[in-house]
Amino acid sequence: MSKSEKPRLVIDTNVFISGLISPHDSPPVKILNAIKNKKIIHLVSDPIVEEYLRVLNYPQIRKFKKIDDSFVRDIAAYLIHWTERVEIVSSISKSKDSDDNIFLETAVDGEASMLVTGDKADLLHFGIIQEIPIVTAADAVRKMKL
């Protein structure tokens, strides 16, 4: 990735949701702010969008003040209009949790710079997928100097 190219990130659900509900200086919030400021390209696929929206409707997530129907509609609009949609053509079955394979597939097919995750039990342990680093939000912030 040259200096002129924007980083292309696939962000797993726990990092994305954390960025929406965490304190302002947390690594997930810094990543979402960089996306908002068009310093980063947020890569998604249809299954990732579906998972983000499904998790936003969990009661334990909805308990946060700002997570209401209007907020979820705004996030859905963001995901449709302000992310780069990736069509999944790969079939990757590396993860013990089959739901995590969509993040690996999206990263590969979207030619991501990084896959950002908090999944220590599974995704982080791979470290890399087809030359794409799999990193924590804190590592991504450090690498991108956010």
C-alpha cells in the first residue's frame, strides 16, 4: 500500500459495535472516526452488513442510550451508501466459527489492507490470511498512526 492509497479495512462485528458504543478515545472509535473523515475505506459484504444489523438489535446492545431504531436506520444507511461493497467469490473455511469466515472472505476478495478484530480465540490466532494482516483495533490504530 503506497502512502497515497487509503487503507482498506474489514472490521469484525465486535470492533464495529464497540466503535459505536465505546468512549471517544478507544481504538475502535478512532478507526470509525478515520472512516468518517475518509482516511480509511470500510469494506463490507452482504453477510457482514446483515451481521452488524442483527447484533445492533440484540437487547444487551440496545440498552445503550443511543442504540434505538433511528440509530440503527442511520447505520443501515451508512452501510449502504458510505462503505465499499465486496462481492464474495472466495470460499474460506479456516475458522472454527463458521460465521467468522465471512470476514476472511471479505478481506481476501476486497483486497483489504487489514482485517481488524477482537476475536482472540479464533481470527487473531491466524495472524495473516493471504498476505493480509489480521490485527487488533489497537494494532490497527498504531499501524495507521491514528
